[in-house]
Amino acid sequence: MSTVITYLTHTGRKPQKLMEYVIVTFLEPREVFVDGDVCGNTGEVLIVEKGTHRFRLSDPQDYTPQWRQPTVKGTTFANPMEVTFERA
């Protein structure tokens, strides 16, 4: 599986100093919503601002949990935080 980088944050801004890296995983490709906005797709390294964010996947809602809300900090591109969803 190749890794794709999303260069814009979910707010549409170019990455700044306090950016963090997250990879959201699921058994199939899905759009990933961060704080209500589409940020990228599962399997991609996503760039978000440091802090607490709510992650969810696009429909159908055949996954669990419905959302995750981790605090993202101390990540690097080589070591992103993994946010995992499973089939319901």
C-alpha cells in the first residue's frame, strides 16, 4: 500500500508550525471527516493542527465507533497517530 500525503489541513490552510500527522484506517477506502470537514481518505497521512479533533468516516455507517476524538500531539510524518475504525 502506498502512502499519499494530504498537504492542506482540514481548514484549507497550508501546514504551519504546530501541525501534526494522523493516519485513519478502515478495511476499505472512505473519506475522512475531521471536525465536520472532509480532510482526506483512509490510508493517507493527514495533516491536522495540534490538539483534540473529532474523526469520522463517510457513509455508509457500517463502522464502529461512530467517531473518535483523540488529542493529537507529538507526531511526525514517519510516526503519525493511527486512528482506527472497524466494521460494525
